[in-house]
Amino acid sequence: MNFPHYPVMNREVLEIFAGTRKKLFVDCTVGGGGHSQRLLAAFPEAGLIAIDQDGESLALARENLREYGERVRFHQGTYLRLFEDFDCRRLDVSGVLVDPGISTVQLRDGRRGFSHTQDGPLDMRKDASSGLTAADVLNSFPEERLRDIFFTFGEVPFARRLAKAVIERRLFTPWSSTAQLRLLIEGLTHWHPRRGLVHPAAQVFQALRIFVNRELEGLDAWLEKIPGQLPAGSRVVFLTYHSLEDRLVKRAFQELQRQEKAGLLQPFPAKPGHDEIEENLASRSAKLRALEVA
């Protein structure tokens, strides 16, 4: 098996799903299959639906989970269409896992353009067959729209200056590579690497990725549907990696509990421990929230 990424807070995920009927799980963002493999190994009577928007990730998951045979069903699509694509009540789904972070495989593949540390085309699409690329956005969107994208989806403190600089640069040279963007950001911020500091390009790349893949579009509506679409006693685990996404999940879960449609399984989000962060630095920003359908 080839599991090149670490399944974030996997121990906590397994502990939460151990309290379900353990009949059928849905891994909404399967990636390379790290979380799914551990679920299938821990609960040998359970089946699993593996979903991913990224066709290359889904192909990798097929290979990595091949030993589990018919216990696994694969489906290409976004988790935001889970309830349209599957009748989760009829299937008696026990648990749903959403881990929308970018996998190590995607980050290390320069062709995808997800990482500022890898030189490659400014693509950033999870589904490489459709939609705008990050280059399309940088080359065609007006200054105010770019500023809003950087600030809203990345909380970039220099969003206005960056948007202006992007426009000025494209008048002479079209945007095409991740290295171009990283160098512009380093110049604007006078970046000098120091231990413990996050590269300023990380927030910018996050903002473009979220916008290009429409990651938050429809999330509120999806969260509201949970009680009506999942059977009582089923559990939902949602891992978030940035504050905007986490606020949406936090507020929706709290509202479902207030309406007595679901119950929070923990009053505060779980976070990776020191040992996990040491082993997998990318997990440092993760938060885990979980609920059980009433």
C-alpha cells in the first residue's frame, strides 16, 4: 500500500465512530485512503463509501484499498452532493467523515499548483477536468474582486496591496506559475525565513484554492441537511483547517443542538497533540468537531 499522507487525528476519529452501529461509513474526502484504511481495519464488519472530487486521488485510493474488495464503493464527486447522490437513511449510514484538507500527494505534485513550495502551473483545481484555474482568476478578475478573495478566503492582511500588484504584473506578463506568485508575495512582505513563521504565500494559496474549488459554497446548506438525511444515532466528524470554515461548522453544529436535532459529542474541538504535530506538521491547524444525529 502507498499511504503518502498521514490521516489527521485518526485516533480521535476511530474513537468517535466506535460509538456507532459500525455498519457503513462515508469518507467524503478520501484522498489516498488513509482514514478509510484505518476505519475498514478497525471495524471489519463495516462497509465504506469513498468519495473524492479529485480523480487522481480516487485512483490512488482504489489501489490502496484494493484488499478490502466489495466492502468499498468509490464515487467521484464533492461531499456537498452527498445527500443528492446517496440515500443515506435507506443505506443506514453509521458515520460520515469530512476531511477537506489538501493531501500530501496533492501538495507534492507540482503539476497541480496547490503548494507555494513546488514550482508548477497555477491550476489548483481538485477536479482538473472543469472550472477556472487559479491563473484564470489572477489574469482576468478585477482588483476589488481579487482583494475580496484574498481577504475573505485567506484572511490575507496585505490583500489590497497584493491585488494591486497582481493587476500591475499581468499588464506585462500573464500569470502562469506558482513561482511567479510566491516571488511577488515574498517581495511585497519582505519575507525572510525564520523558524516557526508560516510563509505568507500559504494564506494566498489557500484563498485561491478555496475560491477555485468553491469549497465553502453550499456548506451552510449541507450542514443544515444532516438531521434530515442521516439516521438517528449516526455521527458526523468534520475536520477544519482554517478559521472561516471552522466558524461555519461550529455555528451550524451548535444550532442543530439548540434545535435538539443533534447533540455535540464534545463541547470544544479536538486538536492534534504534540506528537502528531511533530510527525505531521501539516496537522497543526486542524480542529475536529463531531455530532450525533438525534
